[in-house]
Amino acid sequence: MVHYTCDMCGRQLLEDEDIRYVVKIEVYTACDAMEEVDDDDLDEDVHGSSEENESGNCDERHPEMFDDEDYKAFRFDLCTKCHEKYLQDPLFLKSWNRLHFSEN
């Protein structure tokens, strides 16, 4: 039998009874940061290079195209309550702003 646990709160999720949500996050270098533009190449960049047109959109690149340090993928299982919390604040900006440290 497969056992699932919510990665946010640690609650055990029963396979037959509980709804489980999956969050997948990919972090990789943006395409514009991967290519350095030369002043001589400015005209080509304005009109679009033939390589970009052949290879397709930058967002279509596959993880194999990146170094290990340029690409990272995460997968999390969430219960219903944590799923609702996550959707309200996916980057935890509201939670982070609540932290106030003393001026010690």
C-alpha cells in the first residue's frame, strides 16, 4: 500500500479517502540570460535569428539542455487545507512579511 504525507503540514493522506494535490515547480535560467548580445549582433536580434526560429520558443527548452546548477525541479504533495493556503500565497510573501526581527 502506498502512503502519502502532506509536505506542508505532515498530515498522513489516505489513498482511498483524502484528496491529494501535487505541486510541481521548475527553476531554470531565463533564456535572455543564457545568451549575451554583442553590438554587432544587434541587427540580427532585432529581426530574429534563424537559430531561434528553428529551435522554437525558449520556454520549450528541455531540462536536459541545462547544467545541474541551472535547472532544479521540485514536487510536493499537499492536503486540501494546505492546497488552499498555497494557492492564496504561492511564494509565501504574506507569511514572510509577517516576520519582524528585533534590532539587536
